[in-house]
Amino acid sequence: HPTATTRPWDHAAGVGVVVVGDSISGGHGLTTAEAWPAIVADAQGWSLTNLSCDGAGVAALGDDDDCASDYATIVGRAVDLRPEVVLVQASSNDLGLDTAEVRSATDQVVDEVHRRLPHARLIGLSAIWNQDAPPAQLASISGALRHALAREGGTYVDIGEPLRGHPTWMQSDDVHPTVRGQRAIAAAVTAAFERDHVRF
């Protein structure tokens, strides 16, 4: 985990960006360099630290063999990195949890970023689903992040459903994208940033 001595952008030219996300933004089954955050970072010249964790969400705890933490705890691990931007990806790992619990946990994540990283810009991204139509609750999970950012400060970006209709872009588990799928997500994130005039 990051410590006070691991600050990769102290002397870096690019904007310091931390990603708080799940196994999709972490590139499960692939290398971290093949995950969409690294693809976008390379294109944009960011100095990136990807703290994404398998199984994690705003309320869901990550896998025991990974971070065993929810997003608020992961935010705490970013503090010593002093990022200029924190990207938070809404997650399907929160599916099945009580809607009120997800809303409360989302508010906590946003509060934690503002409290512990007061000078960082917070950008929230909508949740990602596979090649099929997403379950209805996924919109509520993304909506909780959108509302929290609108109320408490930050920028929300809807990246759409870049994997829908493309089963060959999914790994055999139908949950995690292939390299091609990760590239599609990266393209969707980049296009959404341009559409919404999000500049770092």
C-alpha cells in the first residue's frame, strides 16, 4: 500500500491521479498496464496510481486476498500520495445491497475525499456492466454517486455502456473485459471527458 515515501508525482510532469475502483478498473485477469486507467493515463500524460481492488465498492468489501476494504478505506490509502485528482468508479459490486446503504456509503466516500484530500479534484464515473443490458439497480448505484457529487462537490461523468453488445470483448467469466474491452472503456472515458469538457 502507498506510504509517505511513495509519491510518484512529487517531481513528475504529469497531473497526479489516483483511481479508486473495482476489478474492472484494476484490470482483473490482465496486467495493470492493460486496464483502462493506464491506457488513458498514457494518452493524457497523467502520473497514475491505481488503487482499484477486486470486489470493492462504496459499501462492498474487497476480496480478502486483495484490499479487504471498501472505497472509503481505499481513499485513506491515497492520502500520502497527495493526488491532484481522484477518480472514483461506481461499481457493480454494490449490487444487491440496500439502496439506502449504498447512498450513505457513497456520501461517505465523497466526504472522505473532501476531508482527507481537500485540495484534490474529485471526478466520479458511472458503473460499467458487461455485454448485456445492465440490471436496474446499477443506475441507482451510479445515481448515488452523481447526486453525492452534485450536492457535496465534484464532477460526475457518465461513460455509457461501452461493452454492451460485444460479447467477444469479455473474458470467459462475462464480468471482466478483455484487452479489447478495456480499450473500449478507455475510449468511452476519453470521449466522455471531451464531451463534458473535463480538463485536468
